[in-house]
Amino acid sequence: MIRENISKGLFRNLPLFILFAVVVIACEQEQTSHDEIVKADLLVIIDSLGSPCGEVLEYQRNDELGYTIHCKSGDEYRISVDPQGRVGMEQRN
């Protein structure tokens, strides 16, 4: 009797557990996609300003309009937007 109650309780919550697992996996995949989009956008900015990067390995958001970027080439850049909307870049190495 006790064994039957335990197994019924476990299986009763199984659909809820599966739903939770699917939501967690979907959120993780969305976060990865966003990260890749930001890296690609930062790479376009660096390339358009005439500096080599190759690939953005990692980035850090400094404030609302500023990033520090570490490139595959070994270079580090700081990209920011001034109050007039102009994009500026500074090599940090």
C-alpha cells in the first residue's frame, strides 16, 4: 500500500517536471542565441572601424552604451556611444 502511494505520487508530478525541464532548456538556448547575436554585432562594429579582431571571444557590458571586447587576435577594445550617438572605439592593449 505504501509503495503504491509513493509510485502514484512520483508519476503524478512527472508531467510538471517534464514541462519545467523543457522551459529551462528553451531559455538556455535563447540566451545562447542572444549572446551570439551580440558578439556578431560587436565584431561588425570593430571591423567597420578598421581594426582586426577575427572573432569576439568574450565581451563585458560596462554600462548602458559601452562594452569591453576580447578578440581572438589577442586585442582588447572598448566600444562606447557618446551623447550625440557616435560610436567610438579605443584599443586597450
